[in-house]
Amino acid sequence: MKKLFIVFVLISYLGRSQNVQSSNTYIQTCYHSQNCFSLNSSSFIFYDPENHELMITVDFSKFKVGVDTLDAWLDDLDDTKLIFRGILNTNDLLELTHHNSNVTLVNGMINFNGVSHPHSIELTLFEISKEGMLYKNNQQDYYDRINANLQLGFYPKEFNVHKKAHQLRKKITIAIYKGHINMFKPEMEHWIKN
């Protein structure tokens, strides 16, 4: 009976996790006069309609490609997630109409490497057609029909990353494009923790 209960808990946990859609993410900086960048689907966007909170997590460890020389600059970033939390008023959400989009500034806090700083991001929300290739029916209705583009940047010194082994100094830029917005539920708390 105990084994059956554990199997049931694991299946329900995995079932809930599969409803969370990742977002295409690009990170870039300059290291030793070289432009370094990586692409991956390792960020997640959540919106909590109860308290109007927008949450974004970026897991830098997922950006590594497995080649030491290409991954070296990521070593100083991959021991913690970057988490942005800000308030997005419901007035800034889209009214679903054909070819609709909305650009808004979201003020919030970035928590990264054990340090928090206020930051703002420019968020572009746009509706995708139910007939389009971008549409993924994951039973979220409104959120399933909305994608997001955003960009944020920070300097390693802001979050004490410049003190690590590779001493990154140049601005680090993160861009999410065609990002999927997941409706936040209480059981998803682990997604927005380091």
C-alpha cells in the first residue's frame, strides 16, 4: 500500500510538472573580448492572477553545451537561478482580439546569487492564433493564447558575480522570445526558488 501511495504521488507530481511550458531564452555577454552567448529553453514565466505577480526564472546551468571552452563563462552563473518578481496589473493584460499586442514596463526585484536588486523589464504581450503553430493547447485558456517577449540586463557587479573565478565584468543580457506564460498555482512554488 505504501509503495502504491508513493507511485501515485510521483505520477501526480510529474503530471503537474508537464503542464509548465518553458520559454526560448538567449543569454549574452562579452568575456575576454569575445562575444559569448547561448540559447536554450530553460526559463519559465509565471503569472499569479490572485496577487497580479509576474515571476520569471532563468536556470543558467541548462545553457551549457558540454564543451569546456564554450561553457567556461557560464561557470560563474550556474550555481543559482535568476528570479525576477514584479507586479503586472490586470489592466496591462491583453484583451483578446485578433492581432493584439501590448507593451508594458514591469517593476520588480531580481534575486540572483543571494543578492536582490530592483529592476524593470519591458514586457511585450501578444496574442497567438489558435490556428497558428505557436499555439499549444495546455488547457489554460487565456494564458495559452498569450506569448511574451522581454529583455533584461545586469552587470555582474550588481550580484557579486564579478568576484567569482572568471571575473565577468561586461553586461549580461537575457532575452526571452515567444515565451509561454504559465498560470501560477500554489504547488508550483518550487519553480521560483533557488
